[in-house]
Amino acid sequence: MAVYPSVDLTNFDVAAATRTVRNAGDAATATANDLARDAVYTAIGLGVLTYQRLQVRRRELSRDRLR
């Protein structure tokens, strides 16, 4: 017959487990916020670079027309 290990929950503290879960949730929220902020900054940066590239292209085309 198989012998199964026993688990003793006599001194199990539910409050400590709740704090651990809550802290993990706070960390996940902070990570999600940081990720969202980084995504917005990246999108804005790419938008600025695209606008600058369009301006350079516009100036090149206008310069070529004058020749």
C-alpha cells in the first residue's frame, strides 16, 4: 500500500498568506504600469522619428523640384 505524506497546517497563518498574495498583486500592477508607460513612450518616440523623416523627405522633394 502507498504511503502519502501528511501536511500539518496547525500553525498556518492566513493573514501572512493574504499579505503575500496582496504584495504579489501590487508588484504585478506596478510591472503592468511600467510596461504600459514604456509602450506609450516608445509609440511617441516612433511618431516623432516618423514625423522628422517625413519632413526630411519633403525638403528633399522640394529641393529636387527647384533644380
